[in-house]
Amino acid sequence: MAMVERSSVPRYGVKEQTATVDRIDVACEELRLVGFSIVDPGFSDDYKAHIAKCFDTVAQTYFTSHGGRDALRSIDEHNTIRGMLAYDHMFLELAKTPTIISLCERLLGNTFILNQQNGVINPAVSDRYNQAYYHRDLPYQHFTTSRPLAINALYCVDAFTVENGATRVVPGSHKQEAFPSDSAVHGLETVALARAGCFIVLDCMTFHCGGRNVTLCDRRAINHVYTLPFIKQQIYLKSMVEDSGRLSPADRQLLDLDNQPAADAAGYLETRRARLLRNPI
Ligand SMILES: O=C(O)CCC(=O)C(=O)O
């Protein structure tokens, strides 16, 4: 909190105001206040096009290696590509986008992990797909916390428009335990319109869902969930990254490769010895 600064916003009776130093601070403040924000990481057109092309290649490989998209339909998994970074290293780079990492550091502190990275297809001319139902990204949880536990960064491979079913959000719903009444949802829901190449970032407790895509094209996105490290990964990412020995310490921390529970008491004592050698306090 800082004293009131010179500002163009008219107000009276205000003695204090939050201070922001850059656009990441602004996004963090929006996220704290209303539960979501839209962040443009400034990718070049070439990089955005490269991500879009890799998305399609990985989607095809993934569906083929899991029995085909039609077979996945029976378990409602035909519009999701789980663990994109397992198929192409560039998706690990996407998960490390500096603007998003800085935002997570400011909201979650220095120790957070990538909990999941999933491609999301909102299919063309569809009625419903698995993300079209209101949910939290920490689903089944009905409590609030004074600080965020997890951040969701939904990368927009395609522009998110009203027509192709941009994400709908109930602003402020991360602050209430229960799902809001239908009237409140209808009255408050906001459509998160975003250009291709932007991230829609949410407090994971903010209720949101995909809209209805009435266009002839699939709408593609990549969801990243970053959590405090005590929340279990959706899929053990260690099993997904090849050559994990060549990753930097920061990458290993992000993917939570080295922080698994000790197998037994002897293993725990060993990690404690090593930790105290590194940092005697
Ligand atoms: O597809 C969307 O617009 C929303 C995606 C979503 O809700 C999710 O991945 O959790």
C-alpha cells in the first residue's frame, strides 16, 4: 500500500492506494481483485504461428498414440491433449514464458511448480465440450484463501472471440466458497476476449468455462496450471520429460522433478542431511 499518487482517476476521501510498477503488477492486482486478467507476453507473429503449427502436430501425435480421437470420445477426452511438453520441448519454453513466470512469482512466491499443461480444443460448431461447464481449476474445492494457491494461464493459440466461444468468467468468484447462484452467474459473467498470443490468467479458484463455438474452426488453447508445490501434479511430469538430466535446476524445480516424498525414513534423513549441508539454517 502506498500514499495516493498523482492520478487521472477522480476520487475523494482516499488516503491510500496500491502502487504498481509495471504491467505485471497491474495484472496481479486485477487477478487479486476480480480473479482474472489478460496478459500479452509480446510474442512475434512468427513465434505465434510456430506454436500454432506445433499444437496441431502434437495433437495429432497424441490422439494417434492414445487410440485415436474417436476412441477418446467415450471418456470425453477427445478435446484435450494432456502434457504437451512431453511431445515437443517448445511447450516447456511456453510454460517458462518470462511474463507468466514473473506473475506467478509475485502471486505464489518463489517456489511453485507446473502442475499441468494441457492443450484444449473448443470444437467447431459444437454444443458442449468438457471445459464448457463452469468449474474451478482446483475442482471440487469450496474454500477461500487469503493468497492464491494456484494460477491458471490459458494461452490463446487462436483469438478468443464471442463467436468461437471465448472463456466466460464470474469475476470475484475466487472469493466465495460456493458456486454463485444462477442469477448471479447470469448477471456477472464476463466474456474474456483476447487476441491470439495472449494469456488469460486466472486465480484457479475463479469459476470459469469455455463458451459455445459456433464458427467452422476449432478454437485452440493451452492451459497451464501453476500451483504451490504441496498440490499434487495432475500427471507426474517426471515421467513425461525425456532427458531430464539435461534440464537446468530452474526447469527441474518448475517441473517438480526432485521434490518427491521420500520413499522411507532413511531417504528422508538423507534429504535432510543434504539440505542442511547446502543451507545450515
Ligand atoms: O476453453 C476455454 O475457454 C476454457 C478452458 C478451461 O476452462 C480450462 O482449461 O480449465
